[in-house]
Amino acid sequence: MPPAPARLITSDLFAQVLEQARAAPRRRMNFNFHASLEENPSRFLNVMLAGTYITPHRHTEPPKAESFLVLAGRIAFFLFDDAGAVNAAHVIEAGGPLVGIDVSPGVWHTAAVLSEHVVCFEVKPGPYSPAADKDFAPWAPREGSPEAPAYLEALISRVGC
């Protein structure tokens, strides 16, 4: 079956993926617009709930830039140096003065949800290989570790939320 000539991005789609995120143990869910992991670029909605933790990471093998647009809700977006110090913290909000960010290849980064939930549209080069997509920061706790919630709260406190 050939792909549809266009896919509509609707509030109903947001609600559908939000319900999936609420049921997910990681408190987030992607909705892919790309038809396969090999497609280039990868384009997807990332719906995240408050409290989800994304281990700081970077994309180096191969080097990949990554773009985020916040379509609903509010996040804090953090950039780090190689030792784990926060270089920049940005509050990105749908309809706000800052609605997105484009991250260069090899830059350590993460996001923290500041609203009840957030809907982001993300784009990055494909293909997507789960085993090689990210380098996880050695100086940050990994997702699911007992230290992760405190680390997330410490990051959020940096933006005064």
C-alpha cells in the first residue's frame, strides 16, 4: 500500500498519543511520521508527561543535529559541557517567545517537562538505530536509576520552576 500523500497533525492525534504516554511506564510516547527506521529524516511527535526523565545524551555516531518545536505545553531544555556542567537552560513554550531549538551534532542535551504534559515535534537525520543513536552522559544518572528523580528536580530548579 503506498503512503498517504499527506498526514494531518491534529489535536485528536495529540490526545491519542497523550493517552498512550499516560499508559507508558516511561511517561512518554513517540508517534512517527517516517515509515521506517531507515527513512531520512526521522520526523515524530514526542508526547511527554511531567516527571519523565531523559538521560542527558548526544548524537555522535554518526553526528546528528536535532530540532525540537514545542506544539503544546512547556519544557526546560538543557545543554551541557563534557564534564556535565549546564552551559545553557532554556524554557521553551508553545506560543511563547521561544518555541523551539535546533541542537548541533555532538552537544550534550536533555529536556524536562514543566507543564502537565508537552507535545514536541522533532526532526533528526535518519536512519535510526536504537543501539547507536545516543551516547548517554557518563556524569548523569541513567533512566530508571534511584538517583534520576533528584537529578531531574535539580535541573528543573535551575529554571526557577
